[in-house]
Amino acid sequence: MNNQSIQNAAIRTIRSEAASVAGLEAYVNEDFISAVVAIAGSRGRLVVSGVGKSAIIAQKIVATLNSTGSPAIFMHAADGIHGDLGMVQEHDIVMLLSKSGESPEIKVLVPLIKNFGNLLIGMSGSWQSFLARQSAIFLNTTVAEEACPNNLAPTSSTTAQMVMGDALAIALMELKGFGSADFARFHPGGALGKKLYLRVEQLYQAGEKPRVLPMASLNAVIMEITSKRLGATAVLEQDGTLVGIITDGDLRRMLEKDIDLKTVTAADIMSRQPKTIQAAALAIDALEEMRKKDISQLIVLEQKLYAGIIHLHDLIREGII
């Protein structure tokens, strides 16, 4: 098998699975809507089950639902008929996944679930299958063929199941009005969570508030920037009014000029329209502002009062970037 053959096999697979996914649009029907409404209105959880490759897809669907605000748990179909059915509670909805809808474990599990009185949602690649006929709501994931050249290995069919599960999760999100604030509550760890909940006030060094008066000497400015190690200092009037900022870059540009350094004051060096951000703002908003203005620090304000400086390094340290 040469390189071109390898490439062709990969492209055929991608095109085959893409076509299978596109075909799912025809199956977003009244049953799909009924499934979304039922899950959204349930007082219990969604128990998702399957065997083989479908069990793996079921676990992924459960993970997506939980992270988007729809409580779900996974139950392996084989374990379900050997004791794990005890996890199914009175108000739970059960969704069974099976490519054929005829798996032995599914055939045993279906009547047990129906005897419990739980709503049964079936997801299968055959609308004439046992699972399809026995389900109160049926989600059709039929594909024309597998991407496997022998039309045997579950490929397009498992992709279709996963996409149908994603469609359920997103429809539920929108129906429930699940927004970024809700998402942040379920994703507090890692960079993703931090982008959604971490605020400027939690990052900037509150104890380090470099400041000088407008008439401060060049030496005083350099000492303040150096001692606070934030690469900048705010310039404040006696009453605390913010009038400017001096950064390392401002100092370098000033030193390139032919002027008497002994007479230079903070007012001569400062940028008079400092970029600011409120302490309560999200850290990701601070990053976007820095990127937009091509700067590495922002003055932090609490309402109108100077509170400190947030530096790009603070965001890097917390993994926001």
C-alpha cells in the first residue's frame, strides 16, 4: 500500500462519515423533539446504556450531557442485567443505544425497564429493530454504509450516534437557557474554567500598587517601577486621581531623546490616557484588551479608585493564555 492509497483511504473514510452525519438531518423529527422535551422536564436523570462500541458512545454522551447541565449516568447494558439496574430510579429516563437494535443484552434489558415504568428512548440504526419497536421514543441513526471497506466495523454508525447525542445535548442547553455562567460552574478546573469565572481582582497583586506623583523625578519613577516589579507605575495626583501610566517602554523611549535627564518628571514621560479595567471584570476580558491594544499591563480600578496593575504575566501564570 503506497502513500497515495493511504491518503485515499483516509479521505474516503472522512467523506463517508460526513455523508452519514449529514443524513441525520432527516431524523431530527417529532421523536427527537419529544426526547428533548421529556429529558428537560424530567425530575430524574437520563440513564444511557449500550454494549460494545455503543457503550463507549453512551459514555461520551453522558459526559457531554453532564457538562452542559443535563444530569446523566452511564450503565453498561451487560452489567444492567446483572445487578446494575438498581441505579435506575423512579423518575429516571433510560436511553438505550444499539447499532442493530437486536443485541441480546438489549432484548433482555428492554422489558425490565418497561416493567419499572421508566420512559424508554431507543437510539438505533434500524427503525424496524426490536429496540425501535419497543421504545416510547425512537431516535433513528441509520447510515447507508459503514466507512469500513467491508461494511462491518462500526465507524459511520458510531459517529452518527455520537452526533445525535451532541444534538440532544445542545438542544437541551438552548431549551434550558444554559449559558456561559452555568458552564463555568461545571468546569471550574483548567484553562477553560478559568476563562469563564476567574476575575481580575483574583489575579492582580493587590499588595503592589506602584504609584508616583506627576512631579516625581526620573530616579523616583525608576525606583518605583523596579521595586514593584510590574513593569509600570501609575501616576496619581495627591487626591488619588489617576492621570497617567509609565511603563518600561516609556522609559526606554524617553532615554532615546536628547534631553536633560535631571529635569525630567513623571508628567513628562507618562501616557496620559492609561488603559484601565475594572477589578470585577473577567480575566479573559483583560487579556482581550491587552491583545487589542498591544500592551502588557492594565491599570486596575475599583469603581474610579486605583487598585493596582494586572500584567500579562499574571494571566500566563494562571493558564489563561
